[in-house]
Amino acid sequence: MAYKIIVSQCTACGACEFECPNAAISTKRGNYVINAALCTECEGHFPAAQCAAVCPVPDTCVKV
Amino acid sequence: MAQIITLESLLAPAAPPTSSAASGCTASACGSSQAPSGMDPAVWERVKDHPCYAEEAHHYFARMHVAVAPACNIQCNYCNRKYDCANESRPGVVSEKLTPDQAVRKVVAVANAVPQLSVLGVAGPGDAVYDWRHTRETFERVQAAIPDLRLCLSTNGLALPDHVEAIAAMGVDHVTITINFIDPEIGARIHPWIFFNHQRHTGVEAARILHERQMLGLEMLVARGILAKVNSVMIPGINDEHLAEVNRVVTQKGAFLHNIMPLISDPAHGTAFGLFGQRGPTPAELKALQDRLAGGANLMRHCRQCRADAVGLLGEDRGQEFNLDQLPAEAAYDPAARATYRDLVAETRGEHAAHRDAARDDVAAMDAPAVLVAVATRGGGRINEHFGHAKEFQVYEVSPEGIRFTAHRRVEQYCQGGWGEDATLEGVLATLAGIACVLVAKIGDCPRQSLEDAGIAASQDHAYDWIESGIAAWYAQRYRSTVRLTA
């Protein structure tokens, strides 16, 4: 029940952090990471996971 | 590294003034505006030191971009967010993303080192308005440090209506919207998706939403008196014909300036268009479209499609000199150099305007064809660069109608310090195709001969003269026999 970010593909634009309704995304040593404990896959907030919907690189914010 | 024009070089001796410029009143002496003909003096006050908004200003003033807003809310087929290369010069490309704190340090360092600096822009990668938190913080802090620096931003327009009030309240006077289409069917071929209202939209529906938001944003800017520039990427076979419609609509909605830029497309860039083999327009195709649209919103023809972290006069990029690791940890802004430079420009500009008017009168008396003249300049509005040192030539069209800047053409620097590379010269010759004459501060015998063999005249007779005066003098000499005999 969570999303993760494939670091090797991430451009570190930060759009996902901006859109996440759970504040589950933050930077660790320059890389964006999703805190699985906080991620709800946006259920109850929005019809689709916001990080995956806004991410400019395909298959970079993916379901664990 | 490109050499920026110094205060001293602006004071370089000018050639003796030509004909009527020597007598009569100058624009500044009469107390009237130095604005180019047809421009409202009040608008001129707002654009005269913005190199992108006023062609005349780009001879004197420099801009810098800071990449503080990397998040974007749309995808464009000419953009690939994964790539970044220090050797590439094109919009959206940047070497290092900055936090607002780092950006302020960089702006202060540049303002202390580059007295020509007049504008700070946030122009990607990403969208300055969607990523508004970062843009706002940067602007607020820069404004506190350097109050007279103009703030400028560019956006795809999707988030613009949400932030126009904040933009206006902050005193941002120049906003650029990239508008590539009016018809959503065409838009869908350029922008595959958008992220809006917490959803990803695709296809024609996405393009329709984007279009509506762009139009609303443009109207809101114009209603608040903010100068709106519209950038359009010209994509042959997709929107090239359609840009006439874009021009018509944005003109009618009150856009101040329309900048049609050629698509930059290469498979190595990894963009959808690049991989698909979509070509960009040729310089001739671009100019033909621009000429066809003359009469609508003012067309910007001096765009260099600079990198999103460019620093310096248009056409040069000193960005690499101001990378983070080269910046002092703490630096105080010293306004002295910029103030001195501004005073100097105010003075020389009146003189330049008078000479420009005189040159216009001189060519108006001719009965000669329209020809293209290439000029080597380091800025300051003068013919003051050596042929071999030029990294670009500014192309002017001269005819009895007047002397008009039409484009710049980039070349590889020919001179390698005492010697020149023949292969490079070949490239320069190809780039100068269609040019009647090249006006330079100095040129060697060998390249001059090669130019002449290619049917291009080269002259250093007008070295250090004002660009327009030099062009008019060369034109009068070249077509001497065709001066109209008027009473």
C-alpha cells in the first residue's frame, strides 16, 4: 500500500513532493524518497496517485 | 569564454558622425522620448532596460536566469527533463538547480561583476508559476537585496490564473507565456499531457484545458497592465501555418510581443520530437513566417533561445563563471558599478538614437534594393568586434524603408589566436549565405578574400561606428549612383 521512487530515473524536480497530500515525500541526501508509512496511494484524497500523475518521467513513481 | 563589453570599450572613439547626425537636435536634447517610432513612451520606460522586450536594449543590458523552479505541470514533446549538458545552449537546459538561498547569492555575485545586469528571470527547467513557492521566495529575497533589478518569469500558463494577483502584487512587470496553438487538435500533437486539478489529462482534452488557461492568464495579465510576451515554438508540419492564427489571437488579446522561436530538435536530446525525427525550421522559413506576420503584435527577432541559467548580454553566456562552487559564501551587493553603467548608457543612448534617425533618413533618400548586412558587435550598439572573434553576427535588412534588425546567426569563432582554421571559415561562409556585406572592426586579408570569392563584401571602414550609421554609409557607397535626385 505505497508508492516508491526509482532514484536512477528521477530528475529531482520536486513536483511529487509539492502534490503529495500526505507530506510523505522528502529529500534524503539529494534524492526524493517516499515514506511508505505515510503513503496512502492518495486513497480518500484523489482518484489517482498524485506523484505518479505529475511525474515527468514514465515508470518512476511506481507501486511497491 | 565570451568577453563582456567593458565600460571603457563603450567609450571607444566613434567614427566621425555621418551627415545630418552632426547637426540638428538629438532626441534627448529635445526632451522627447528615445523610444523607437510607434512605441508609447510610458511603455518604453518599462522595457528600455529589458534586453528581451526591447531589441534596442539588448545592445546594452544583460539578463540572468536562475533555475529555482524545477517542477512542471505539463509535458511538451520538445522537452526531455532527464537530460542536462553544459555544452548545450537551449531553453530548459541548466547545469545546476538552485535553492532560493543559493540563487540570491548568485544574483548578488553577478550584479557585482556584470554592471550591465538589469533583469532576473525564472525560466525553467520547470514552470516558474506552477512551482510558485520557489519563484516567490527567490524574488522576494532578491528584491530585498537589489530593489531596482527587474523581475521576469516565463510559464506555460496552466497555473497562471491562480497566481496573477501575487505576481502583480510583487511588481513583476514582464511575464512570458509559451503559446504554441489555439486549436486543441494541434495542441495535442505538441503537449501529450497536463496535470491539472489533481489529475493527469491527455490528448485533445488536455490541450483544450491548457488553451483556456493560457487565454485566461493572458487576459488577466493584460488587464493588470503587466507586459505579456508570447513565445511560440515553430514546428514545421505541425503548427507553422497555425502560428498566424496564434499571432492574430494573442495580438487581439493585447500581447506586447510575440516571439516565434525555431524548434530545436535532435535525437541526442532524447525529446519525443528529436527521437521521432521531427525537424526544426530553416532560418529562411522562420524569417518568411515572421515577415508574413509583421503588423500584428511586435515580433521579437533577437531571441537567442538562451539556456535557463544563462548570464550576460544576449548572445553570450557567462553562466559557467558563476557556478555555485565559484561563489563567495557571503557577498554584499555593491550598487556602484551598475549605477555608473546606467548613467553611461543614458548618455550614449541619446547619441545612438540621433544617429539611428539620421541613418534612417539617409537610406530613405536611396533608390536601391533591400539587402542583408551582417555586423560583428560586442554590444553597445557599435560595430566593434573583429571578424575572427565573432561568435555571432547580427543581421540587418537595409532598404529605403529603413534599417531593421532581422536575426542573429551563430558561427564558430574563426580566429584561434594568430591563425584561422580553414574548415571553420567554410562554416562561417555557409552561415553568411545571402549576406551582401559584413561590417567588422577588423578583418584579415585571407578571410576577406574568401568572403569576396563567395560574393560577400567585407568592410572595416566603419569600425567602432554606430551599427545603423555604418550600415547606412556602406549602403550609400555601394549604391551611390542610385541616390534619388530630389529638390
